Amino acid sequence: MIAKKAMLIDITLCVGCNACQVACKEENGLSDKEEQILSPTAYTVLHEFNGTYVRRMCQHCVDPTCVSVCPVGAFTKTAAGPVLYDENKCIGCRYCMQACPFQVPRYEWDNNYPRVQKCKFCASRLEKGLQPACAEACPTGATKFGDRDDLIREAHERIKAEPEKYVNKVYGLEEVGGTSILYISSVPFEELGFKTNLSKIPLPALTWNALSKIPTVVAVGGVFLYGVWWITNRRTEVQQLEAKLREMDDRSNGHETSNS
Amino acid sequence: MKQILSKITFWKATAGLIFTAGLYATYVRFVDGLGASTNLSDDFPWGLWVGFDVITGVGLAAGGFTLAAMVHVFNLKRFEPVVRPAILTAFLGYTLVILGLMYDLGRPLQIWHAIIMWNPRSVMFEVAWCVMLYTTVLALEFSPVVLEKFKLTKTIKFIKRITIPLVIVGVLLSTLHQSSLGSVYLIAPDKLYGLWYSPYLPFFFYISAIAVGCAMVIVESFLSARAFHRGLEMDILADIARVGVVMLGVYLSFKTVDLIERKALGLLFLPRYETYLYWLEMVVGVFGPMILLAQRKFRENHNGLFAGALMIVVGFIINRMNTSITGFEGWAGKGYFPSWMELAVTLSIVVFGFVAFALAVKYLPIFTHAEHEELSPPADEWAKDLQTVSQLR
């Protein structure tokens, strides 16, 4: 089995040089202007909080919300870890954007046949055994690529080695069931724009909870409705038959009424 | 149409204006894209077209399955005279929902992908299939009206034969997707404001759809009675209003239980924008009509009945808009108000619906009901039954 790949982002090591974005834009052939907000032409950006830089990008969730909500399966989670989007399947309903807990997917609003855009985790480079362009470009090792299990271990080791420096939390370990992008930080995560109250269970479980009841609704509902019809219809039939019989009786008794 | 519109030139002018604006907006939408025509953004990917044209539109068309179930499954034949207008509304409603979707979808030419590219884990996938199938069911349920017009007796006979299975399938499909439109939002527990997010969303959407389905039948009966100088089936409509009131009662009690369960009662009194809109929705759509329509003197009075039903419809619309738009504004950290082009398209679709309904009523046997004994077995079967019974005697 292929080991799940991940990236560990040590926020304390990031100096905000933006080399990750430059490398990303070059790798993906995007416009080379510097951007501070995720966009169809910026798959990764640096957010600054009082001199601390936080990389924002697709988190490549272990059980991705976008993969579950897409009606046509335009999103897939590959065995190696990247969450990928297929514009040839996409119908443009934007449920992925509405549902993503990290608000990552961006839309080409100015295009009249728009695509959803986001980080691809350099899936094609991974296939060739290379690391993502951003990890390769990072001069300080703030972004480190590796197997997810190894990186989780390393994150805990770094925190353990310098407990006074780090906040005792690996962000991405269990948020919405876990992500492929892990963060450690010296500043509490909620002060860096992270959503720290996300549920521990993968969000797709919430909708599956409703969807999994469909067979029951159909079976029980179908039998119930047919049963109701069977009873009520029979009652009407009997009533009508009885009325006819009364009419017949009346006639044979010679009490013929005028509306024959 | 000429006759209808030439009577009221004001409405004619308004409709013309809306259509012109809608046509221009359509051009901008399909040539320059969603960015140029809408106020949608990455923070607010769903706006008026999803919230009203699709989510609200499907709900407003719920009268079709509600009335079909009452008459054909529960055998409440009294309600038969209003089944056809309800089915017509539903059929038009779903057609317009699909039309609205073509505007909202970024890649509308690939809409058919849902047929062959499956993702059973997606609520949207389920809704897509239910809407496709139910629109087909509605077309079949409505077909006798058109066939009657052209006197295609054989085909009518066939459709009548499959009416019961058709209605049952229609009710099941409606149950599934009316509730699933609520399930769509289950995925966003952190984004949707606490007054609207609830694990019971599918249930709330389903019950409120039945209530508004009843209300819509009443409203459209009133409007068409006015337009065509037709009499009103007051006794029937008042009873349908009672069904609506019961549904609102069930809805209200579950809403309360839900808020208590989630320990969210405090949200009702927070001085926030969401709080006010929530109360607006509840007062207009639930408390108001319940109080009004629970009383016989209002329910059996023309104006009272119409006002009550209209309140349910308006309240329902506010609820769906709150769930799909207001509830996300806090999380997005910014407001959303539709662009004039979004409004023009939505209004055009609504006006188009009114015109299509009026034309159908004018040229097809919608309110003038031909046969009452649609579903009773043919005469020869009766004769056979009678023979057996009289032989037994």
C-alpha cells in the first residue's frame, strides 16, 4: 500500500519569503504576480499575523468534504494523498465551495465556463517521486514533505523537545477527521486565523447520516402508502357496492325511484 | 394571453420590463460569466439563484405531491377539484427550477453528467436524481389533462391504470428530495448560523414543504379565481388550510424541541441581525398563519383564508432565504445582496411561471373538471361484481 503523503508546516520556521508561492505559480503555470489571498491563480498564500506567517492552501483532508459533496464525483482523493479536481466532470454547482470547512476552493468568476481551482499537492511530481514544488523551494525547512505517519511523529517530537516554544497541538491531526497538511506553532492557532472548533469527525458523516436512511424511507414509505391506499380504496369500493345493492333491492321491491 | 394581459395594462408593462431586463441579464450571464452578472464570490458561492430559484422553488411546488397523496392515496376524493392546479403548479415549478439551475450552474452544458457520473455519497447527487425522476412523474401525472384536450382516450386509460403506482412513487421521490434539500446544509455545521443549522434540517424542510404546498394551492386558487372570474371551492380550501395549520404545529413543536436539545434557546434573544430575521420568519410564516387559520371565522372567510395562506408562503420564502443566505453571512464575515441582474433573472422566471400557469388554465381543462370517477373501475367490472353478488343472494 502506498504510504499517505503529507506536509508538516512549522510556523516558527517560516520567514515569509514567499518562495513557496513563487515555486507553486511556476510549477502550475500561473500568473507570477504576488498574491495575499487564495485565488484561481494562487493555490498557496502567506497570511501575516504580527510578524508570524501562516501558509494557507488546500489541506488535502483524509476524508475530504469536497469529494463527498460533489454530485458528479469531480473530486477524488488519490491513494498517495492529493485531492484532485476534474474540470471535465464538474457541472459548476459550487457545493464544494459551500461545504469546504477550510474555504479553499476558488472559482474562475470571470470565465464564462469556469473551473474550480486549488492546490493539487503537485500530484504529478509525487508520481515521479519528487516532492511538491513549494516544499522543495522552502529555504528554511518550514514546509517539510514526507509520509504522514512520520511527519506526525516528528511534529510531536519537535513539540516535546521544546515544550516552552511550541503550543502543544498538531493542527490537522484530527480536524474534520485529519488532513494531509499539518501545522505546529508557537502562537495559539486561534490567533492565526485557524478554525479551532472544527469537529473531530469527518463532515461527510453528517450527510451520510441522512443519506443512509433513504432505503428505509423508500421501503417503509412505499409499503405504508400502498397499504393506506389499499384500505381507503377498498372502503370506497364497498360503500359504492352497498349503495348499488340497496338500489337493486329497492327496484326488486317495486319501489322504483325516478332516476333509473 | 392577449386577453388576460390587455385587461390590466399595468401588469403587462411590468412583465415586459422584467422580461427585457431578464433578457439582458441572460446575455451578460452567458457571455461574460457569473462574475459579471452576479454578486457571488469565493466567500459567497451560493446566492439568490440557488436560494430562491432552486431551494425555495422546489418547496413551493410541494402542493403537487401533497394533494396527489391526499386524493389518490388517502382517497379524500373531496379534494379532487384542486389536484390538477396543484399538479400543474408542481410541474411548472420543477421545470422552472431546472431553468434556474441552467443560469446558476457554472458549466450548464454538463448538467447531464449526473446521469452517468455517480457519487452516491453526495446529497446533491440524490437531489439531482429525484428531481429528474419526479419531473418525469409530474409530466405523466399531468399528461391526462393534455391528452383529454386531444381526446386520446386510449393513452388516458393507460395512464389512469398506472396512476396509483405513479402517485406513490411521486410521493416517495418528493419525500426524499424535499428533505434532502435540508440535508444539503448538514455538511456545514460550522458555517450555518445556529438558529438554522440543526441535525433535524431534513425533517424541517419536509414538514414546511407540505405546509407551503397546502398554502400554495389556496393562493393559486384565489389568484386564478380573480383572473378568470371563477367560483371558489371555499369548503375544500378551508380544509386544506387546516392540514397546513397541523403541519405548522408539528413544525413549531419540533423547532422548539430542537432549540432546547441544542441548548440554543439563548440565540432567540441575542441582539443580532440573524435574530431579527429569524423572528420575522417565525412570526410571518408560523405564528401568524397558525393563529389566523386555526379560527373558523378567519379560515372560512375569503380574505382571512387568503391572508393566512399568503403568510405561510411568504414566511416559507424568508425561511429558505435565511437558511441559504442570511445564515452564512456571519461566517463569511460579509453580507450578500443579489445584483440587479440576479434579481431580473429570478423575477423573469417567476413571471414566466405566472404566464405559463395562466395560459394552461385558459386553454386546458385545469379547473373545469371533466370526470369525477377517474379511478373507480370501469363499468363492466361493476356489472360483473353485481352479478356475483345477486347470484349469491
